[in-house]
Amino acid sequence: MLLTKIPFYKEVVLMSFTCEHCGFQNNEIQSGSEIKEKGIQFKIVIDDEKDLNRKICKSDYSSLRIEELDFEIPPKSQRGEITTIEGIITRVIAGLSQDQEKRSLEHPEAAEQINKFIENLEELKSLKKPFTIILNDASGDAFIENLYAPHPDPKLHVTNYTRTKEQNHMLGLFTQEELNEGEKKEQDDNNEKLKPIAEDAWPLEELHGEVLQFHTNCSNCSAPC
């Protein structure tokens, strides 16, 4: 595993991983700082080759939306990564293309709709028409490269915003009052669990299928891990 600081974004660490069994590679990011006080949103219109090559930093809590296709990658659905605008689109195409051959046999209508959507994504990559990217990150750790730094980028609109309660909870942030309520509920649950169990409430036969521990394999090559 290789740890590298990202030069254009000092508070992010890139983790580069390679599987010795199958050669699988994965680049993920982790924030090297505390969660920001506010969330952040980037909005940009992509209309030339330079825009496609802009570096983009997505955290685990980032959502990314393509306005013209009404398409959104929700937060926590992908691991954080360092890539480019074009790389984001390429990854989506690769994900949608998986199992298309099988899908076309079993669900031809759904497969045709996916093929059409892939064509629309390919048109975005070829810049047949401008399209709008909105990157929203409740943690405040997302980033889109400013091609005019240190001056403002006329294409890039950045907004900092106050997180909602739901967004704070997604990040693991709770007020003291919420923590006190949670501790009280946990104590009540524990008291409930500690109540005596009736002698015939859990016959031995109902416990035979319980899993105590298990092993798993690499998701890509199935090597033991």
C-alpha cells in the first residue's frame, strides 16, 4: 500500500492498493483533517477538453449529479477517490455495462434502456453538448480543480452551507442532547435484554443455524482473506 499526499489538496491522503493474486488496483482517499464546519457544493459546466481533465476529489460522503441526464451518484455508494471528470463518467459506463449481455437475454427492455443511457454518457465524453456537474459533500472534503488558481475560476461556482441534522448524523456528528437520549435508550434496551428468559423461550433447535464466525474472500479474485 502506498500513501501519497495530493499536491493540489493537502488535507487528503491517497491510498494505492494492488492485489498480488489478481493484479486488482484501487485508489481510495481518506481525509487527513477534522470534518469541516460546513458542507461544500461545486457546480461547473463542462464544455471543453480541459474541463473533462479537471482533477476531482470525492469523499465517501460526496454525491455527484449530472443535471442534463437527471443522474446522481448518492453519498456512501462509492469509496472516496481522486480522478477526473472524464474518469467519473468512464466509471459509470463501466458499471452499467457489466452483465449487459446476460441482461439483454433476461430483461431486454431494461437492457435497451441502459444501452441508451450509456450512449448519452458517451456523448457527454465526446462533448457533443455542454453538461453540468454538481458535486455536493456534507463533510466539506470534496474538491474540483481550479484551472485558474490562484485566481477565481469563472466556470467553477463554490458554495459552503450549513449541514442538516440528517447530514450530521451521516457523518457521525451528534449534539450532546442527542447523545444523552441515545445513552438513555441504550440503557433501557440493555435493561430489557437483561430480563430473565423463560425456560422454554429459546429451544436448542432454534440456535443451530446461528453463525458465530466466518471467513471471506477477495471481492475481485476470491483469494482467501
